[in-house]
Amino acid sequence: MIGILRGPTPADQHGGSLSHFVLRAAVVFVVLALLAGCSNTGFNVPDPVPDDRRDIPPPNKQKIHILADGFDKQISRQFGQMFDNSRNLRKLFGKPKQAMNVNAFDEIDDSSWFTNRNAKKQMPIEEIKRGPNTGGGPETAGPWTIIGAKTEGVTPGFTIEDSEGGRFVIKFDPKGWPEMTTSAELISTKLFYASGYNTPENYLTYFDPKILRVGDVMIEDNGEKRSMNENDLRNILARVDTARDGKIRAVASKFIDGKLIGPFKYHKTRKDDPNDLIPHEHRRELRGLRVIAAWLNHYDTKANNSLDAYVEEDGRRFVKHFLIDFGSTLGSEGDEPKPVWTGYENTFDPHQVTLNTLALGLYVPSWEKKREIRYRSIGLFDSHAFHPQKFKFIFPNLAFENLTKRDGYWGAKIVTSFTDEQLEAAVSVAEYSDPNAAAYLVGVLKERRDIVGRYWFSRVNTLDNFDVADGALSFTDLAFERGYRAQAQCQYTIRKNGEIITEYGELEELDRSTGSLSIPLPPSESGLLEVRLRNRIGDGDKWSKWLSVYVNTDDDSGDYSLVAIMRGD
Amino acid sequence: MKAQSSDVESDEEAADSTRASSEKRPSRELWERVLSFPGEVVYFPFWLGLTAAGGAIALNEEYDIDRKVIDFLTSEDGRLGVLPVFEPRSGAGAQFFARDYLNERSKFTATASAGLRARQLYELRFKRVDLFGSLLTSAYLVQYRSQPDERFFGIGPTTSTDNESNFKHESITGRILLGKRFGERFQTDLVLGLRHNIVAGGEDDRKPSTTELFTESSLPGLEKENLMGEVQVAFQYDGRNRPVRPSSGFETSLVGGVRSQMNNDLFGFTVVEVDLKTYLHIHRARILRFRLAGQFADPFDDREIPFYELSELGRTETIRGLTRGRFRDRDMILGSVEYRYPIWRVLDAHLFVDAGQVAGSIFDDFKTGDLEFTFGGGFRMWKRSGILAALQLGFGDDGVRVHFTLN
């Protein structure tokens, strides 16, 4: 859906009558429609998306079956995509479907899904450390009453109510891997939150097991439901890592406020949420999550590691969308270190299995080699063979698969917005007993961040942070500013009402400390100015695609204002 | 004005030419839907099947059906239960099992299965029963098997598929095994057994019956009931680095035995079997397995070997590209090279070349030109406790043979 500010495009002129054409005519039309976008002299901005935090009635609880979801994503939809002609044609012509919830500046507005945080404005160190937390975690002096438990499975845990009535999910480190899972949970919470996503409040806590009281809890035992007893509690605690002083290190994850209505899907919309207007696979923040999740080795991005809550904020009740469960990020797999294949293969990967079969074992992928666990408190986490675009998740994710270069750039802007100091602050919340482990983790996060930056910033026009003031258009080259290019160099052309005023002006910046690049705009007259810009990207002299910045002049004041930015993909 | 999302206009400001629609946005535009329609028509039957499969998985997850079925079929402690079984040779059926009933690791199974043309198997089996404390282990088997369409191509290394016939073979077997383990790697067994054989005309009408082509005098063992006694001694050495997916070491077995007719003195012979396998680790779970094996049967003076007791090339554990029973004679040797490589975490692929020959006396009559070569490949799914399933395709002069086993 494209809203036209300045006359209809050829594509739209044809779009309404397409259903009358026969198939051949449709194909010809589609090809023309796809090509038409390249020669469009006007500019298109996506339809504005209304605030999705409007008051709505409570939706129903939704359940997603993990195995069925995996089958759907890995088998059914992958197979179905082979027959999706429009998708295949878009691929063929390099005209991917762009995210639907971006604004005129190719950014997304704050919503129930996402809040612009660190990439918009550098968060102070204290805010990074605090993350989503609003309090101090569970009270460890008084008794904790167990009100829910998971006794089976590889990752035991339970839910408690502390002496002050606070409810928390308690998560542990697996035996023999001290600090590993709890640290991953804490650090990733801070980084995902600072990136802009909604996350639970997760607190690091050390508690004496003597404060635990078994409440009225039903557990599953070989498929049968029965009351939990002290023996079950002992069995859970026997499987978790204990500190030397007898206390147990854990993450206390505070219950999310509101009515929990199950996970969200990475495709389609929720039928019973009138605010949920954009198909999830076309949401920028879900597509771009791929870049951030790859950075943090968040392999397990299945739907069930998300959660929708019907919340009340500022007197409005709406659905808020959370990412949860970060125990399987960084070097941790929850109950063990990350296996070597994580990030390189889906859990079941028919494509990779076929390739491996045909390769006859003669090809040994680089990720199989030279990898070691340096610290048990971190698990397997390195930057060796990390590729931000080839990173594979637990199973294919429809939103991730729709990622375009613009989405990737958006995600990379967030990843590279984290400074070294901010990463150190995020890692410090894990309170690693070994400072070398903490330093190693910070080092790997930096390396992976820079790999993400170098990759995405060498694929798109990286001119950003546009501003008009004092008769000039100023901007920065993010690749240069963040250290992924040695110098910023760009060309620009200014057009007014279709007429070229300046052609191939050149700008260059060698010193990051001097700030942004600036183009003087022609004397104020009413009308719309188009400033087309391209810059050098990557390590060499390759030019990016053109980017257009539209500047309007106010009839009364004569001031310039930015109207839109059209970034090529 | 700075281009940051925080400064982006409110709905009213943005809507100078369009209004913020509260309609759900379609994921595909009209032209995309039109263009995709033909593909969707083609995909529809697949969609139905995949949706049904996905629904079944969801249903199973929702109601925990597989667990409930297993709970229904097994006791609470998992020591007693009934499981479905399948084997191409004897068909599908059920197996009752009881674990640890006499001593730890002991197992009792009762199996009944049936397949095409009334193939049948009924079996009682006791495994790993300790004797004299744990000085000796023992195993016991009572089995009835009926194979109505066993194949016969003649005797010798040059038989043709044009001469294929089939016969019915019923057998009742009783067997006792006494074993002694020496350390982790060495095991010796003594086997005492009785088998009652009944051979008759084959029931596969597509091929002639062996009884129509041969007589009792031209083919010893045909149309004759007999009761064979068996005494066998086996020595096994397992030097592999691990029992599942071994990557180095070797294993060998040497079996020597005597089989003699108990109700008459027509049949009697000795059998010696040798099997040597060695594993060579090439690189990162890429393994080469070499195998040499032989079976040598030698009749007593003035006695014969029933044709169905002859050494055979064509069983799964011999040459994988041959039809079952393809070559029979007194002696058999085979060699095999198998290359194994991982293709997934619990799935290995392999390629193999098998070669072998039967002969009346392999040491005197071996001819390079009579060697049968087959090749092929397959997959093995495994877990730490063993191989779960294997699918192998063998290609030879006679066509393709598929081997599937499920544990």
C-alpha cells in the first residue's frame, strides 16, 4: 500500500484494473510495474500507520504448538514459497517487498512493539545497566513460596512469590556451567531493551535455598498431574549450579504486568487485536530483529519465545508485544553451551542436509573448525565464521526471510549504535566472577558488532541523520562516523520542480571529529527540492545507490523542512 | 527539522494527502494475489497434505497422544510393554517385552508378526540372563518362521536371474547360548540349537516353484523335513573406540560349528565363519570402514548340505546390491569398503562398494571374473544408544535393492 503525495505512479494507474487481464497480460504488467519504480520522478511514502496503542477490548489467549510451528516454518511454508509467483518474481527483479510500517524517513515510530532507544539517542550507561527494570528484584530475606514449577525437561525452574507478594520466574545455571545461562539472560535483556524491544524485567539474585517453601503446586510427572513435594524441589536444585557459599545464583524474571495472551507469530496479524494492522512479516522491527538477534547469537527466535500481554498504560488498554527467554543467547543453550552448529543450520535443515549429502563429506564448513569454549561461564561464543546475513535460526522465520537491505541497514544502525562503554556496562550486570571472562565477552560482542556494521554499511547508502538549518542540508555518513570507512565521500544533485540546479557536487570528510557533511541549499523559494545523494561504500570506490531527500519551503516563513527520505534498496 | 522518528508528525499532521487507515493491511497486493493464483492451485493438494500433517502434529502436542499411547502400552516403570515391530522379511506385528525381570539388563520378548503371502514369525526370546551369579550370561530362543516365497537361483557363482524360482521354508528353532565375557572387549559364546525344517513349493505365482524345477536328488534338502542339531563356538573381539558410530579400531568374530541331522543321517557339515571390520578415521567424523568376511561349509563324508543352509550372498549383511538368496554355494567370501560422513547432527550418509563370490571351494575355485560387485549408499539415523533407522540402496547387475531397518 503506497500513498502518493505527488500524483499517481504508473504502477498505481494500472493496479486497479489488473484483475481484468489474462495471465500473460498480468505478467507483462507486473514486470512493467516492478520496473516503473525505478523511473518514478515523484516520491512515494507508505501509508501512515495509526498508533497501535489505542484502547481495545481484551483479546483471547493464543497458543502455538512448538513442533507444529516448526513443521509449518521448516517444511510447509518453505515448500509453499516455491509456488509463490509474485514473491519469486520480486526476487528475480530485485524488487523485494519493503516493510509496511516505516514512516517518511524510513524509520519506525514508537509502538506497542518497539520504542526507539539507543539508535535514536545514546542511552547513558546507567540506563543501559537498568534496562527494563523498575525495582530491585525479589526480596531474598523472607520466604519464597513456590507457586509453579517445571520439574521435567532439560531446564528446570519454578515460579515464586516473595515475602512482598512479587511474582518471579526463577531461572538457573546448569550444573557445571556457572554463570553461563543467567549471564546470557541478563546481558541480552539489557541489549534487546536498549535496542528498542519490550522485554521482561530480569534481576540477578543470589538466594539461600532454605527460604524456599513448596506451595500448592501441581506438577507433571510422567504425564500425570500431582502435587509437588520437597523431594521434587530437591531434584530441581540438584540439577542447578550452586555457589560455594551454598547460595544459588539465579535470574528472577518478573511477571509481565497485564493479562498474558500467549506468543505472537512472525507472520500475519492477530485477528482479535484491532490495533494489529500490519502483517508481522512486513514489520520493520521484526525483520530487523534478524540483524540484532544474529549479533547476540539469539538462535532460538521461535514464536514461543515471545509474549503478548494485554496491558493498561496511560488509561488505554492494548496488546503489548514482548521478546522473552534469552537464556539461549550468546554462548549459552540454556542447559548446555551452544553447540557448534548453532547459527549455521536450522534445527532440522533439509536444505543443508541435501547439500551435505551431495558434498560427500568433502567440504568441511569453517564453523566446524577451530572453535573452543574459553570460559565455562560464557559457553561457546565467538566471532569466528560469524556472518550476519547467513546466520540461521532455529527454523526459518517469515519476517526474517523478508529482510531487505533497508531493513538490514536499520538493524545494523541499532547494533552499531552501541559503544564499547555501553557494551561493557551491559556485560557488567552479569557480575562475572572472572574479569577475564567478562573482557572476553565484551571483545566478542564488539567484534560481532563491527562485522555487522561492515557488512550492512557496505551494501546501502549510509548517509543519515539529515537536518536542515541555516539554509543547508546537513547529514553524516554512518559508515564513516562509526569507523567502518576511512573517509566519507559523496556526490549530490539538487533538483527543483524537476529542473537540475546543481549536478554532481562533491563532498568529502576525513576527520570524524569535525561532525557532519553539509550542502548549502539554494535561496528560499516556495516549492519542493529534491537532493539526490550517493556515497562511497565498502572498502573500495564503489558508489551506493542514490538516496533522495525532499525538502520543502514554507510559503510564509521561508524555512526549510524535511519532508521525506527515499532510500534505495 | 531533523529526520528522526521522534519528530515524526502525529496522525493529523501526516495526513495531508492520505489518512491513517485503521484497516488491516493485506500482506499481498491485488496483482501479487492474481499472479500467485496459478501457483496456489498447483500447491493446493500439497497444502492439504502438509496442513493435515501439521494439524496432526499440533493435535498430538495438544493432547500428548504419543505419550499417552506409550503410557497405555507400557508399564509405569517402563519395564513391561508392547511395541509395534516391522521387518520386511516377516512383516508387521507386535512385541511384548519385559526388562530386568531376572537380573539387571535381562530382557524377555514375545513377538508375533505377519506379512505378504502369509509370511509369519512367532518368537520367544530371553536375552542376557545371568547364570551362576554373573559368571556366565545366557540367551534362549524359541522361534517359528514361515517364509512362503524364498528365492532360489541355483548353486554356484554364475547363476542367472532367468533361473529364479521360489520355495516355502518353515522352521522351528530352539537355541541356547552360553556366553562368557573377558574384560570389556572379548567375548566367547557356546551355542546349542535344534531346528526343524520343512521345505515345500513356493507360493509366489509370478515365479516357478523350485519343486517344479528340481528333485530331491538334484537339490539336497528339497521337500524333506529334517531336524538339524547345531553346536557352535564363537569368539568375538571388539576393539572399536565406541559401539555407535565407531571411528577407529577393529572388531572381529570367528565362529566354528557343526550341524548335523538328528532324525536321519542325510545331512551333516561343519561351518566356519570369519568376519573382520576395521575403521579408519579420515577427518572430522569422516570414516572409512573395511570389511572382509567369509563362510565356509564342508559336508561330512557321504553327507550333504541342505541347499538353504549353504553359504549365501544376498542377505543384508552380505552384499547389499544383490537380491536375497542370489548366490549359494558351500563357500563364500566378501569384501566391502564403506565411506561414512555426517550430513546432520543425528544423520550420517554412506557410500559403499561390496564385492563377493561363492564357490564350491573358494580356495580352489576362486575366479576374479566371477566376483560380484555392487555399490550404493544410504543413511543411518542414530542416537547415543544405537542406530535408530537405516535406509540403504544397493545397485547391482540385477537392479536395485532397498534395505530398511528400524530399531
